[in-house]
Amino acid sequence: MGSYKKLNIWIKSLELVKIVYDLMKKYPDNEKFGLVSQSKRAVVSIPSNIAEGIGRNYKKDTIQFLHIARGSLYELDTLFEIAETVNCIDALDKNMFGRKMEECLKLLNGLIAYYENSSLK
């Protein structure tokens, strides 16, 4: 138990959670049940699915959960594009989020590639 907590992608995805939760405080109240709620669910899904995937006994299952985490990352990116489009966040906040998101995406793609190319069962 806990080996996933040593993974750089899991650590960086928790940092992304913090960034998103902090940025959500800037959103207007009328987005509380819209963009805010959906963004929080998406960002929490990323480290959660990484942890669940690592906890699985089979390579195929692990890869599936890592793909779900990656899907949540893409969903979150889209939600931030929408937030910028409707003026919930400015370009500076979007760029800060974007840098962390790209870092997480590279790490997650690397972990997926590791599992896909490994001889694990």
C-alpha cells in the first residue's frame, strides 16, 4: 500500500488539484453548480484513478484506469478553455494551469507507455 504515493505523476496531479481548487474561488457564484462542480470532479478523478489503477493486479486493468485519468485531464483542460471563453478566468491563470496540466499529461503518458511496454501481466 502506498507505492502510488511515490509516483511523480500522482504527486503532480495532487498539485493540480490544489491549483484548480484555488482557481475555483475566483469563479462567479452562478458557476458553483456548473463549471466549478464539473472541474472539481474532473481534477479529483485524476489522482484517484492513478491510485486505483496502480492498485489493480493486472496490467490491463492498470492501463485502463490510467487512460481514465488521462481522459479526466483532457476533460479538465476543456473546462478551463470554456472558463476562459466565458471570462471566469484570465489568460494568466489559464497559462499557470496549462503548464501544470502539460506536465501531468507528459508524466501520465510516460506511465501509460511504461505499462504498455512492460512484460507485466
